[in-house]
Amino acid sequence: MDISTAAEGPQAARKDVGLILAGVLPYPFLLDGFHRSIDGNAPLVAAVWLALAFLSPALCLAAALRLSARPHLLSLRRLAFAGVMAPTAYVFLGVLLYMARSPVPDEAVWLILWLPICARAVLRPAPGGCAKPVPAGLRIAHGVIAALLSLYVLFHLGNHLFGLIGPERHLAVMKLGRLVYRNPFVEPLLVAAMLFQIGSGLVLAWRWSAKPLEGFRVFQLASGFYLSFFILGHMNSVFIFARTYLRIQTDWGFAIGAPTGLIHDPWNIRLVPHYWLGVFFVLSHLASGLRVVLAAHGAGARAETAAWAAGLVASAAMATLILMGMCGVRLY
């Protein structure tokens, strides 16, 4: 790997590579460790395994932050962003392998796919060069559609909060919502808007990833990369896996992997980081967009940072409450 131009020297770049590899490659095995510990009645050990699984994307985000001012290490920067997607990518991969009835363990396929990607980024780095301009029109369209979709997103997440009361309440609210978003006219528009957000978001994130970035932008890009895979995988699970392959309803039972649930099933446990990060990133990505809007209207650095920080805290709280309900916690 040609990293001699790095101001910090080869040792710093090797540290970045180590963070990325530590975040991506062991991820499935950390979830396996959780399941073995739960089955072995060792909840504290299981909690450590799960915490390490959540740490995996955090390591890649840390690497992306370290690489944010080094455009000459472009391959590593993009690999770090890809590593943040590991939890949702592993779910997507598992669904595809299940439908394909693959006899190869998911963990083995994970390594087979990631090792060449990591090796290419390290051994054949992409030249930094000049970053292509970010299309202003595409950026505006992405933001406008995101604002419109936020109405659906907030309802959908609010619906999941009713899981803290019980599946029956969740179902009642969902039935009301489906009168709108499963309308034969509305649903295709909703799907088209989601697909546009995936495509436009990836184009914008790819262009931005080649530029020197401040920490706020690194987070915004990381959350955008994660959401692109999360939304695509979620749509695949709903429209192809559930409705077409299994021919079942995408209700509360489908979401929590009933009857076993999220925690005690060796496959379903991968949904825990996948869901928590999905909720956290979709809300914090919206908060990041709000920060851009505030900056454009001259709100001031202090107000922008305060609003963004509050958005991140609220996103984490919402993700935690939703996951608690999905794991069986009830308020009464």
C-alpha cells in the first residue's frame, strides 16, 4: 500500500486499516458469541459480546473520522464508510442466502466477500485526485424528498413505540397507517421515493467522500451509507422475502422473528444492532440535514451544534425504546 505521502506516516495508516478490519471481519462471530453465552445462561458475558458487536461500526466510524482530512487515502476512507454498514449488510446477506438456500454458513460467505474488498482497498488504493463537484440540484432534491418522507418515517417509528404497550396496540395503529401508505396509488410513489433516496444519496455520499471533511460531515455520510443499505435490505425483506418468497404478513411477529424472538435465535440476534442503528441513523441523518438548513439560514455555530447534538440524543433514545419493545419490554 502506497501511504508514504501521509503526513502521519505509514504507522498511522496501518492503525486505520486495523480499526476497519477489527470492525468488519469479526462482526458475525461476535453475534455467535452472544448466542452461545445466552444459551449457556451467562447473561453478563452475552452483554459483552453484544456490546462488542455494536462497537464494530463505531470502530469503522472512528477510522473514517481519522481519515477525514486525508484524501490521498481515498480507498481506506470509503472502506471505513462501508464498514459502518456491516450490521445491516449482514442482515441483507443472510436474507439473500436464506432465499438461495445456501449450504455455506453466513460467516464464511461474509469473510469470502469482505477479504478481497479489504485487500483491494489496502493493496491497490484509489488515487485521491480532485473530487468531483456535488450536484446542487441533486442535493436539493434529496433534501426535499427526505423532508416529505420524514412524515412516513416518523409515523412508522412512532408505530413501533406502541410495541412497549403490546403487539395489539402496534397492530391497531399499523392498520390505520396502512390505509394510507398501502394505498395502491401511494405505495408505488413511496417505493419510488425510497429508491430515489438510495440512488441520490449514494451519489452524493460518494462525491462527498472524496473531499476533506469535518467531523459532522463524516457522520452524515456514514449514516447515509448505512441507510442506503438498510432501506434496500428492508424493502427486499418486505416485498420479496415476506410477500413473495414466504407469502406472509409483515406484521409484529415478522419484525421480531416470532415465535423465538430477537434475543434467543442465532439468526435473529443480528437484527438487534441492525434495527437499533437503523432507527438511530435515520433520525440522526435527518438531524444532520436540519443542521445544514440551519447553517444555510445563518443560525450560528452554537445553535447548529446544539440542535444536532439534541437530535443525536433523541435518536439514540428513540432507537433504545423501540428495541426494548421489540425485545419484550412492556410499560404495563
